[in-house]
Amino acid sequence: MPQPWRDEGDRRVGSDGTEYELRSRILDLDPLSQCATIEMKAATLRDGKRVVEEDHLLRMTMYFTSELVLMLERAGFSDVELRAGYRDAPPTSGDDFVVFIARKS
């Protein structure tokens, strides 16, 4: 750690032809505290040249789904259900994110 930067990030083109690039790398990962620090670089490119670049740190705490269900129940929610993203299907390990649906008791 830290991971090296990729040569090129994910790019998208706006309706005016401006390109937007986003790159990220993991700076630190602590499995005991379930925390990760990620560095992000965002760039705006016009005619192939970088005109704006921003750097940001993102600190994340990761939770297991069972931990989040317990937190919701302790906060007064019941009937907690999990969904695979925004699909009406049970989540799998291949899903990028999980949506929690619960009823306030």
C-alpha cells in the first residue's frame, strides 16, 4: 500500500464534448477496524488537455449486512429486507451494492 495509480481512469464525455476522468486507488486498508482510505482524482479535459484536476480522500467504514440489520433493528426498525441493488431480487456476492428496506416500528 498504497496502490499505484492507473495510467488512465474511467472517462465519460459530456454533451459539449468535455471529457471527465475519474481515477482512484486504495491508500490504506485496515481489516480489523473495517476501514479503507481511498484517494480519488477527478479531471476535466478539453481538446485532450487537462484543464482542471481535483484530489480528494475518502475514508470509508465497511459493514457486513448482518451488522447493518442489527443496527436498524436496534434503531426501531422491523421487517428488514435486502435487495440486490434496485432490482427486486435477493442480493448475491456479485452485486455492487445492497438496498435495505425496513419498516419503522
